[in-house]
Amino acid sequence: MRYPDPDGIKAALDRIDPAFRGSPIRQSATLDRMFGAELWFKDETANPIRSFKARGACNFMAALGDDDRPLVCGSAGNFGQGLAWAARLHGRRLTVFAAANAVRTKIQAMRDLGADVRLHGADFDAAKAAALCFAAEKGHRAVADGDEVLIAEGAGTIALEAMEAVPGIDRVLAPLGNGALASGIGTWVRHAAPAARMLAVAAAGAPVMAHAIRGLPVTGGEGADTIADGIAVRVPIPYAVNSLRRVLDGTILVPDAAILRAMELLRSHLDLVVEPAGAAGLAALLSDPAAWGGRRILIPLCGGNIDAA
């Protein structure tokens, strides 16, 4: 079994649509003063689908080769958009299963990109299960975000770009959902800055991935009750858990109140609309602001797709 590696991340850069490479790095002097640290925000909302997901999707799609089966995935919305973008570039058919209560703007965006979107179940994991059943029944190629090394390596290009632009990063705070983002970024951090601490941030209302990484019992009864739909994971992916254990220094759980406050801060000081999952990294700082003093911190803002309300 292959896990993400630095060579794979470097190779991914050439496969990613240029529209998703070179995302801006932003700073706020006010936020730096608030935490007594240098905060460097990699803004993945500044692209055509307002999330990082096309990085991994493009890398994955380019490597499919002669496998011309139609594709199917489960998605909270952003991964479906990324895969739909890549599928359109390569002339591939894609079906996306999303939860019945998924963010409406994400559903419409996937359809606008040409995906056949089907609503099923009460949450992301129910939609993903439906996608896997559909793939088995129809003979389509199932794509599970968090379970594909090429998707994680595509996500790792975020860290490659950021750490080349900003030397001396010593803390990295990445949102923790299905694990592709944190494992890809963590792989590059371990390679480029072995002394830096790589931390993954999960919603307190959806702690299952953090618990699994820590080796705590996962009963199957854990919920996913959080405003952060993009990281509201209820069923851990074993491949992602094992991959993350290789690169993480720890996990942090943040309450929804901190996520909402982080969204407000990003809006006020960077003029960015960032969705709850995308603000998780900054939310981690709010639980103990003094703990980050003097640090040089990289925080990916991984998505900005949210309904107006």
C-alpha cells in the first residue's frame, strides 16, 4: 500500500489545472497582534470552485489512464465540485451522491459543472454509502476522498507552494475531515520542515477521525453534529487514519462557537467569506490564544462555499 510521498506531491503540480495552482497567501496585522504570532493563510477560496478539492481531483483524474468507466462519489459538495471540474476537463461522466440537507449552493455548483447529483440520506456518510452501492451495482469507478493517494498528494501541493513562499513555518493547522488534506499537507511538512509541528483540527461535534487517529475506541455511535459540513465525518476511513498517523503531531477539537468566531475574524480582517470547515484552523487558535505566541503558523483556508444564511 502506498502512502503520500514528497515525489508524488511534486509530480502532482504538473497535473493540476493552472486555475487551482498558486493560490494567494494572505496576512492580517491585526490577527498577528491578537495571537502574538505570524499567521500565514493559504487562500484556497480564490479559484473557480472556491475550494482546494480540484487539486487532488485533477491529479487523480490525470492518472486514470485507460480506465474509462463512469465515476461516482459521495460528497458534502466541495469534493464533488472538484471531481466534476476534473471530469469535465477529461470528458468523463460523474455521478455525485450528496446528503439531502447538503448546502444548496454546493449542489447547484456540482450540477452546473455537469455532474449528475443525487440526494440521499441525512449526512455525508450516508450519501457516500449510497455512492458505493451504486458503483457496485452499475460497474462504475467509485472515488472516495480520503482513500486515494493521488488525491492526498494533490492536496499536499498547498503546503509545497506555501512553504516555498514562506520559509520558517513551525506550526501547521489543517482541517481534518476525511483526511486527504491533512495527510497530503502533513507529508510535505515532514519532508520540508521536519521540526515543525503538524496539527489536524476536527469539529468537536464530529470527533471520530480525531479519535481514530489517537487510537481511541470508535463505536459507530459517534455523531456528526456540527456547522462544519465539510468535515462532518461519522465513519473513519482506515487508509486515511493510517496515513495521518505517519505525519501528524496531534489533533485538536474545536467547538462550533470557535468556528463561527473564526469565520467572523476572517471576514472582518481579510474580507474573506470562508465556510465553517475552512475556518477550523483559525478556530484552533481561539481555544488558547497565548499558546501560539512567537510562532510562524500556516493555516489553509480550504473552502468558501456557504449558503447566504
